[in-house]
Amino acid sequence: MSMWLYDDVREMEEFQNYQKEVRLIEREYLEIRILLRGAEEDYKKESDSEYLVAKVKYLQKRLKDLESKAARLAADHPLEISLFAPPHG
């Protein structure tokens, strides 16, 4: 057993499972944002469509739900910057 986390990552199933779950959430978040962007563009072209209004509201709700589960998705700065970047000043 080594002293560094990244030397033993392959042996740590829990960490790998966590990484897979995070990737799935990030992928879903990205897909919803892309769909929402398209729906909002369509809504601007056709603002009287009730279907597009419902679609935009539904996608916004799903997006907020994911953001509440994983707040770092909606953060202004990635978590990695605060963890690994040198301090300012």
C-alpha cells in the first residue's frame, strides 16, 4: 500500500464507483443544458407555443433539481481551482 491516493485508485472500488456516478450526473447535466438552450431558442422564435413553454419549464426544473443534488455543477468556479491552484497574492 502506498502513501498517495492516486497510486491505489485502481484498487479502490468505492472511489471508482463514485467517479462513475459523478460522470453520469455531469453528463445528464450537460445534456439538459443543451436541450434547454435549444428549447429557449425555439421559444424565442415561436413564443406563442404552449408546448415550448412547458418544455422550457420542465427542463429548468430538472436542471435545478440536479443543481440541488450537486451544487458544484452550478458553481461559478470549478472546485479543482480552489483545491489545486496556488493562493492569490
